[in-house]
Amino acid sequence: MDCCGNKRAALARERAGVAVTVTRPPAAGESVVFKYVGPGKLALKGAVSGSNYVFTRTGVELAVAREDSVALMSHRYLRVRHP
């Protein structure tokens, strides 16, 4: 059962229009596939690996190194593709 603090935090997120998704961290050696849902083109550099990731248009899916995936999960135009 949730305590009052968790209920208040959930209500605050709901009122702010913030969606929070909790996913399991990828296992060692896995890559994580992200789908780009934003406008135009998006180019990012992996925070840990230094790899360059370029999403050329809306709907493009790219496999991202496990070590970079956590940082990319918070990007507003990227969605994790679940199998």
C-alpha cells in the first residue's frame, strides 16, 4: 500500500502532465532500441561511450549501447522500444 507521500508525489506528477515510465536497466552486453518521435533530425553523443547517434527523421529506430541508454531515456523525443 502506498503511503501518503507517494500518493502526493504521483498526484503532483499527474497535475504537472509528467509521464513517468520505469523500465528495467538493460543487462550487460545488451543494446537498447530507441524510436525517435520528434520533428526533423536529432543527433546525440553517448554520455558514456562517446558514440554518435543520429535519428534522421520521425519514426527512425536505433540500437543504443547499454551504457548510454540511461541518459537517453530522459530525452523527450525518444521512446524505448519494448520487444
